[in-house]
Amino acid sequence: MKKIYIVFCLICFVLVSSAKTKIDDDLFYEIFYEKTRLIMSKEEIRIYKNLSGTKEKEDFIKDFWKKRDPTPDTEENEVKQEFALRIAYANKWFNERKAKKRGWDSVRGRILLQLGFPDNREMRNIPHTDLSGRLISTRRAVMEKWTYYQYRLTLMFVGDVDGFGVFRLYRVPSGMKVALDTAKRRLDLGRPKPKRNGFKFKAAYRAGKITVKIPVKRVNFEERDGKITAEFRAAVFVYKDYQKIEEIKLKKTFTRAADELLTVSNFEFSIPFTPNAKGRYTFDVVVTDELADEKYRVFCKHRH
């Protein structure tokens, strides 16, 4: 009887431990998604929501940070460290009442995670008005002005006057959507700050290959042996029905005479891929300009 009791206890212990591990895993993935969805593309959000197993989610998280790693040959991932720094800063300084001790989930915190620290930040007291400019109270409110030079964007945050320090974004500027989309496509969280005419490209899938077109005016060059050289590193993450099935890597070097560049609009190369089954294919194409250390990504799709 005693042996049966011991076996029963062991079984209960295993079941409870397994259940606790499952809860811990679910909480970990939930917390990861809550924060990183702010810097995810809509395609990444769709892929993540369609993942079911722990292994698939682990692989997604690994790829998520790998795509954003500016120095893949080192152990450190500067972008991941930068993201953690922004969360810690927001939790300390933007811990508003409505954020429930999660400063990163306040209005200012979310924008900090997406666009990074502003190039210029000003604070002053202003009359307390509504969005139409009508005076609400004789008490004055705190206003913060954030300026991002690389996005040519100015954001105004206005705090309440009841002493709780809750801020709202005052009038969303027209360039906000473009700035957020640019930050997601450049994969560097805005640090280092991209050039005004930063690196970017176009990609499309057609006839068994992914074609990449890079405008010459967006490329950095190096002179070697009297000729102009450009170098690129590409990685294509292939998803079938939102499940990753393959990762393709390659390097591409273009060498031209200086006068020849005057007649070239784009650098173009192709990456072969043949679907082996029917389904919805998504290609996450990430290309790095090696000489500028700038990265950009484009999603393209194919239904087979």
C-alpha cells in the first residue's frame, strides 16, 4: 500500500510540474509577443499568431532577433540589447497610472520602443485645452516635444492636470505611419540613425525565383583597383502557410567602372526557389549593404 501511495505521489508531482512548465512557457511567449509586436511587421504578427507548438515559437524568437542582429558574427546582439534598454527606461520614467507599472505600454513608452530615443526632447507648461484648442481649465499642463530628425517627425505629448502624469499624443502627424513602417523595415530600431537617403530595395517572386532590385542611388561603394564595388548579404526566410520551411543565404558583389555606374539604375540579382507543395508562401527578404552596415527587409508572397 505504501508503494502505491509513493507511486501516486510521483505521478502527481510529474503532472503538476508539467502543468507549471506549460503555464510558465505560455506566460513567457505572451510577454514576448506583447512587447515585440510593437516592432513587428504585420506579416510577422500574422506568422506568430499562427504558430501552435513551443518549438515553432522558439524558432520564431531566435529568427526574430537574428534578422535584427547588426553583427551576426559576434555573441552580442546590439538591437536586442537596445530594445531591453528602452523597456527599462520606459518602465522607470513613463510609469503612468494607466500603464499599470508597465511604462513601456504607455503612449510615450510604445513610441520609444518603436522609434527610439528622440534626437531632441523639450518640456514646458502650456494652457490646458482640448483637441480643438478650447481652454478646459485655468490649470496648466505639461507638454513634451520629441523630434526625430531622421524621420522628419515632431511629436507632441500633453500630460493631464490632475497630478497623475498621464500623457496623450496630441494630434498624430501625417508622417507617423511612414516613420513606424520605415523603422520596422530597417530592422535596426533606428540605431544607428539611418541616412535620409538610406538603403532600401524592392523584391518580388515570379517564375521560380525571388528577384531583388536595389537602386544604385541607395548603395554605398568602395573603390578597389580603379573600379567601384558594392557588396550585399541576403537572407530569405521562407514560410509555407505561416510555418518556416527554409532559410536561404547568399552574398553578392557588384564591380563596375565608375563611368558605367552613370548608365545603371539598379543592381539586380535573383534567388531561385521552387515550391514543392501547394500552399501560401511568404518570403521575408532581408538584405544588408555590407559597406554601409545598413539593413532593410521586404516581404513578398506567392500562392502555389
